[in-house]
Amino acid sequence: MFNPSRTQVRQLFFDTWRKYHRQEILSGIETIALEVILLHPEYQGILDDEERYRDKDYFPEMGETNPFLHMSMHVAIKEQLSIDQPIGIRQKFENLRAKTGDEHSATHIIIECLAEMLWQSQRHQTPPDAQIYFDCLAKVEESLK
């Protein structure tokens, strides 16, 4: 399993943004990263200033959103949807997209549930459990009825 470092993830976004502006050819993962960057104009200024933001720490407990983590979660969801892994995630996404009427909103809901699953995994020092992921999504779906 590919497990990039914080530096590698951030560099992917900086390099993708730079290549986009220079109209250079993007790799497959850079194409996905660019789609995510373009969905988030609020983060594009950060990507314009690599030196300032390359090593910046973000503190969620102080209300800070880590733009790199957020965009990485978007990339992870896109990858999951492309291969329907865990099995059934694509259908859950389609259900949420139909209920919210918006792909970006549906993705953000899925991100929250993915984050919950990962947090539980870290908290209990266990492998990620897709059941936690799907239970979270089922609760959200039920609340949207």
C-alpha cells in the first residue's frame, strides 16, 4: 500500500499546481489532484506560496483546517470510487449525490465518514474497519430522508 509522507503529499499538490500553470503534462495522480485543487479555490493561494506553507503545521483543535489533508481525502475518495473499494462505496456515493444534488457535497459527507473510520482505527490501534465507514454513511443517508 502506498503511504506517502506529509512532505510527499504536500509536494504533489505544489507540483501539480505549478505544472497546471505552466501547462505541463500531468501524471494520473496529478490529474486527480488538479481536479480537487480546482474545486477548492480557497486553497489555491496556499499552493502559490510553497515556501511559506510547505512545512506549516495546522491545529484542528484551534479551528484550523489542514488544506493538504482535506484535499488528500478528496483524492482518496476519488480513488475509492474509481475501483469501488471498499465494495459498495460507489453506490453509497451515488445515493448521497442524488440526495444532496451535488457531487462535492456528497464527497464531503463521505470524507467525514472516512475520517471517522480512520480516527477509530488510530484510537483503537486496529486496521481500518469498512463497517464503521458504512455505518456512518448509513446514519447520514437516514438523516437525509
